[in-house]
Amino acid sequence: MKFADLIGQTIFVMVPMMHEREYQHVILHGVEYGGLWVESEALTQLILAGTGMAASKTPLVFLPYHQIKYAMAASEKLALSEKAFDV
């Protein structure tokens, strides 16, 4: 699997600068040698609040690979929670 194959899809990333322990949903927009260009609703809201703007074009943020702890994409195969089904 290559990141370039996932452009346009939502992936899950764990980036400590965004949150220490929670995965973030991001839309992958581009792949470069040093990292990924992503769209993140959480970062968009942070940027809008920080600038005091009510509306803006959606920002794309560059995440260097060394800042990404984990990245996940979903397959078509259904996963069931053993805990939820008491297995």
C-alpha cells in the first residue's frame, strides 16, 4: 500500500502535536518525499478560531513523516469489536 494510492480518502493519523493519544480523521490531499498534505476539520477550526475569521478556504496542512506516530486506512473487510459483542 502506498500513501499516493489513498489520495482523496479519509485516513486516521496519530500526530502528538494534534493530540497525544487520539487518532485524527484527515483527508489525504497530497504526498511528498517528506510528508503528507492533509485536510483536518480539527485543525481548520483551530486556525479559524486563532485568526478570528468566520469563513475561509479550507486550509491544507503539511504533516512531516517524523511527526506522524501512526497512520491507518480502512479496508473493505468488516471488523467487529469482540468487547462490544462480549466475545
